[in-house]
Amino acid sequence: MYKNKIFTVKIIDLTSDGAGIGRIEELNNLAVFTDGALPGDLCEIKIIKANKNYAYGELLKIIGPSPDRVKPVCRVFEKCGGCALQSLSYDAQLKLKRKIVSDCIERIGGIKNARIYDTIGMADPYNYRNKAQFPVKKNKRNPNKTDIGFYSRRTHDVININSCVISCESSENIIQVFRDYFEKNKSAPGRFVTAPSAREPYDEITHAGVIRHIFIRSGFKTGEIMVCIVANLGQGENLPDYVNLIGRLKKISGVVSIILNINTDKTNVILGKINKVLYGRDYIFDYITDKKFKISVNSFYQINPLQTEKLYAKALEFAQVNQDYTCIDAYCGIGTIALMFAPFVKKIYGVEIIEQAILDARKNAEINSIANAEFITGKSEQVIPELVTRENIDLIIIDPPRKGCDIKLLEAIISAKIKKIIYVSCDPATLARDIKILSTDGYKLYEVQPVDMFPHTMHVETIVSLQR
């Protein structure tokens, strides 16, 4: 009943995906969510959707800007869904992320007055991503054009970009090669050298076309680059004119790996299960502090290498380990945390469900001459309960996916009475949920450290220490 009505609203907070939260006094303080609005803004908004509990608004005008509002660096910021906070000063972003963590721990975790430190930020919060995934799509207005970029906020429309201010700088040259590839493979406007579906980008509705995503990994310290082409192809098929494409890509400085990833599923999952090396190797190397790591296409590896060093240093500081400690690194990936801890403990076990990651972890231990790290393939919630029955574990480090820990893993930790827990989380809500479970069964939350791994986005990494 309020649709299309216009109101003046003061923004007081942000949602988890960066929409401004305000309350409409004329509608009994009805909550309204508005993209593009920041805390402190006084806005004129139009209601575009409403029910009795909340509404969604369209930002028409900022009557009075927040004192923390700044001019975004990116020219497509307002359209792109990648950076929700570029218009918020960086100092305010860091304070906001501490507040997000604090609110979750108090509201979901049930713990008041937790010791939460200020968010660890970056001196230069740009060009920090060592991984980028660019969807490829036919331009809606001009079918002879191909868009390469990022999805527009809350849509699957691709915002065409040439460069990204938070991605590695090499992405610009790689994107341009693919842009030329699509343009030059057409013999004339609207006509293709071979069948249109072979030359066009993938269409998620018709399931026609070939290239779905361009996936880039880069080693910030080694300068090595991997280009992965995600394609809707059969196992025996190749990309049209792929020799010329590969020829141009491998001329880009740093490119040591070009991979064809085959994904023929009707899904929004980016990577398929089959990888084929088109040039070079199927991995790159990078360093975290003095440790060298082999990184494959499917490897989990922290996106921000500069902040990762701060993150792991803080984890070691919180853990207070010594050479008598036997530890577990749950959800260990390619072994980054385990190998950072290994020189300071007697023994560390890494557990991970992805077999290729475990093979990489073992190789990484060998590369770094580390003999006291053992890596086990399997689900953490299945392997660790058995492991704690035969080993006296002093510390467990948990770095789970966004959904948090499986309840069976938490029960095993509680049952084994492991003395210390270091929990590294990319989702404050699931972190707080798991803290609540642990804190009701003998564990106390000691310290909380937010780390800004993802500047200009709503995401925040958090390290906490718990002890029995």
C-alpha cells in the first residue's frame, strides 16, 4: 500500500550485504532497506516493495550526506555488485566491521562485553585480490558485443569492465585478450566463422555458447599467473581458435599456467570437475612470509596475501604454543595454517576433504622441509573424532567454510576437552553460533580480532581464541 510513495529517511545501519537501514517515522518506524545509502545519510527514497514488517526503497537523492561518505574510486561502483562500501571512508569501514563482529557475538553468541580489538586494516586497500572470477555474457543491447566483468548487484547481468580496483593489476591485460578473441572471431556483424554457439559466450538460459568464466590466480610474491578458462565443452573438444588465444595469453608477463576447466552443468557453480592444461603447468607458486606454497585451480588459498600474513601472525600470537604441543588444523586446505604453525609445535595434523588439496599440502610440506606436519584426507567431523581418541591434542585450529563447523566436530572437541581453540572465520554469524555451543560446554571466549581481508566489501575475517 506504500509502493511508489516518497519519504525522507535517516540511515542508521547497514544490512549484511551493504544496503542502508532506515526507519520511516510516518509509518510507525517501519524498517526500510536501500541500496547506496550509508549510515549518517539523510535520504529521499521511493518505496519499491513493502509488507507490514519492512520495505525496500530506491535512493532518489541524498539530502544530507554522511560525514563518512567519500567519492568511490571505481567508475562502475554504483552498478557493480563487487564493492558495497567504496563510498564509505576506509576508517569508517574498519569501525563498521568491528561492530558487525561485536553485534554477532553479543546477539547470536550471547556473550556481552567480549574483548574485541580494533579491525586490522591495510595501508593501501586496493589491488589486493590474488584471485578473480569474471563471468562472460552476451551484451543484451548488442548481441555482437560480449560483456566481461562482474555481476550487477542482485542480478546476473554482467557489468562490462576493463579493470578492477581491488583485483590484481594483471587482470586488465587478460580481459583485453578475451575481449579481442570474441570480437575477432566474428567474420562480420552478426555472423560467425563457425556455428554461432561455438563462438558466443555461454548463455545460462539456453545452455548454448562456450566460455562461461575467466578465472585468474596470481602469486603476489612470485609474480606467477594462472589463467583458467571455464568452458561448456565436451572432454574431447577444444575452444575455437584456441591456438591464437593461448598464444596471446602466454605472452602476458607472469603467465605460467593456462587451464581449460570443463563445466557442462546447468549450475551457478563456477568450476567444473575436469581440468586440462593448455600451457605450462597446472599450478603456480606463492609465499606467505617465508613459506612457499603450490596453488592449484581448485585450491583454497586466502585471497588477500598481505592481510593473510597479519591474520596468521595473530593466530600464532593467540595460540601461545610451544614445542610440546600437538595440534590439529581442521579444514586445512593446502596446509597454509598448519605449515605456519609447524616450526613452533611438536606435531600438527591437517584434515581436509578435498584430495587434491591434501596432495598439495603434502607437497608444500616437502617444499618447505617440514617433517612434523601430517595431512589426512577426509571430513573434519569424521576424521577428528577418531584422531582425538588416540592423540592428546593441545590445540585445534579451525578455519571452516562460510557455513561454520559441523556439530559433530564441535562435539568431538568438547568431548576430548582440547585445551585451546583458535577459530578463524569468514562469517561472524556462524562463528558466533559455534562460540555459543562451545561456551555452554566448558569453553571461555578470550580474545577476538577482526581482520579486514576484503576492503570495500561487507566481508570480515575474524580470529578468536577459546580456552577450557
